[in-house]
Amino acid sequence: MKFRLSLVTRWSALVGTLLAVGIIIALALDHLLPGRPLAVLGICLLCVVPISIITLRSQVQPILSLFRALEGTVTSYRDGDFSFSLHWPQNDELSDLIAAHNALGEVLREQRLDLVQRELLLDTMVQNTPVAMLLVTEPPGAAGRVIVYANVAARQLLFEGHKLEGHALHDVLKKTPALVEALARGGDGLFTAGDGEEEEVYHLARRNFSLNGRRHELLLLRQLTAELRRQEVQTWKKVIRVMSHELNNSLAPLASLAHSGAELVRRGQTERLPQILQTIGERTRHLESFILGYARFAKLPAPRLETIAWADFVAGLAGQVAFRLGGELPESPAHIDRAQMEQALLNLLKNAHESGSRPEDVELHVRRVQDVVRIDVFDRGTGMNDAVLTNALVPFYSTKRSGTGLGLALAREIAEAHGGRITLGNREGGGLAVTLILPA
């Protein structure tokens, strides 16, 4: 075990040694120069002071060098260089300080290495993801937003593989007017680029955040053409199955009733013909309503936005279906397609009445939350299980015996056409909450 000598002990021994030397010299001179104390003192000082200065300097110089080294390593740490370490040969308090300093440097080196590895992993993932990523901001004094980061997919999609950083966003997007229109609409959404067989469908997602005290926006572009085509095939198959099932359910009874009517006419028994014809008319009207519902869903036009007071809009809804209005309506007007939004909310309110809820428990809430308008339709019906909640917004999915599965799907289509979204969830205490969120 290495012997430990503290700084206090070392310096005390040094001072004591110098005092002892001075006393010995003074006693020796006192015998040589009796009765001359001033001469003895002067000679002692001439002998002891140079020795003391040389001795103290030899002890202080390594400590000063150590302090300069400490200052240099701290400066290196501040600059991000943690490769330096120090050595102190003595076993004293300074050795503990140096050991702690070196341990700190080792921790910082390990953390820096771990951080570099994580940055490398993140950059590899971001650069190799098929999702095109753009980070844009508006620097002080700039005429518009500037791209500060772009991955490989973004460079290949928008700039023929060239570097995008530092370019103005509007200059880069000149060749993709569809993306410019999608950005102008605000919020997330789909847009189509290209023509004919080269037409591609993309999903645009936007996220805003502050970085280094400056507002940034992250743009994510995901190509959905292949996925949408697969989904389109599956949807068409489902449409054909649903329509075939509905047509068979209507045409088989119609054929049977027509045959029965013809047989009764042949026999001259016409008293049952009015009832048969009435049933045929009812089934025909049901089939017509069914076909019209699909046509309306397939031909939904782009919304024509207009400014409407929420009080007038809600009053129009109240004239068509019963509900209880909860809370105060927003003071700022709505910017919606009135006919489409009425259709969406009428579907939601009628579903609430058909859920088994009491009519007085069907509620409508409209309120503004920050930069969105939130419309809630509440009921106290039976709610939905997890499987139904997952598929309720899918077109042609219905749990009702005579349902077409288009009510909620149409409401979702209208909400997304307005740049919003729709969500469903069971309420505590029973019932369903359908929330429609629109940009304010």
C-alpha cells in the first residue's frame, strides 16, 4: 500500500525544517559573533531566505503546472474534446482531485461515444427511410422558409438527388404544384402528383416545434400509391360482395312475388294483387335508396367553404333531428360546406338515436380548442366493442341488419375533405362519444 502524505503535513515539515536550519545557523553565528545580534540576524537571513525561496519554488512549481494542465483540460472539455487525462505522482489531496477529474473525463468520453453512436444510428435510419423528410424554418431576414435538413428520399423526390439544405422551399417546390397546394390547405392530407399512368399518391404530414428558440416545421411525405391500389382492390371486392348480397336479398323476393302475381292472374284470383304490388314497390324503393347511398358516397364533391354562424348552423340541425345542446357555441363563425357538414352530423345524430339511447341523452357539443373546432356527439346507448370501434369508420362495414355501412364512412370522408378527422370512443358510464375535429 502506497504511503500517503497530506499537503498540510508536507508543508508543515518543510517550514519546520527551514526554521530548524535558521536556528542552527543563528546559534553557530552567536558563538562566532558574540554580542552582535543584528549581524547574526542579517547573516541568518542571507543564508535562510535564498534556501527558502529555492525550496518553496521547487514545491510550488509542480502545483502551478498542474493547475495550468487542469485549465487546459477544462477548456478542452468545453470544446467537446474529452481525450485528455492528467497524472500526479504524489499521494495526497491533489491526487484525489486528479483522480476525480480523470474519472469525469472518462464518463464524458463514454457519454460522447454513446451519443455519437445514437446520432449515427438515427441518421442512418432517417437517411434510409422511404418517407421523405424536410425540416424547414424561416431565418431572420429571409424572404421565405429555408430547408435546413433533408434525407435521401426527399432529395430524390424533389431535387433529383442533389443537396437540399440551404435552398428556399418555394424554389424547390416549383416543379411539384400539387405539393404547394397541399401545403396551402394546411394540416395533414393526401395529394396526387403526375399524370396518367405515372400518377402517384402521397400523404403529407406536418409537425411544428421550436428548436434553438426558432420555429421549425417538419414535413413528411409518404408514397401511398401501391398501398392504395392494394386497398382499392380489397375495397372493390368488399363493395361487390355487399352489393351482390343486397341485390340478391331484394331481387329474389321480387322474382318470387312477380311469379306469384302472374300465377294469381292466370287463375283469375286478383284480390291479393294489391298486396303483392305494394310489397314489390317497398322492396324496389329500398333497393333504390341503397343504390343512391352508394352513389352519394362515391360522388362526394370537394367542399365549398362558406362562413356561417354556429348558432344558425345548429338551429338548422335542430329542425331536422332532436338533440340537447351542451355548452356555449363558439363566437367565431364556422368555415364549412354547410350541406356536407349537415349531412355528416345528421348521420352521427341519427346513429346516436339508433344506439338504444334515450332521446334526451343525445347531446351535441361545439367548442373551439386552440386552433381547432371540436364537435362532439354523445349518447347513452350500448356503445361499441373493440372490434366494432376498429372497423366502424371503414366503408360498407355495418352491424345493423339493414345498414349500408356508409353513414360513419361518409362523415369521415366529409371531415377529412375539410382538413379534419373523426374519432370514436366509449364513454364512461355507457354510451358512445363521436368527435369531429375541424381546423378553425
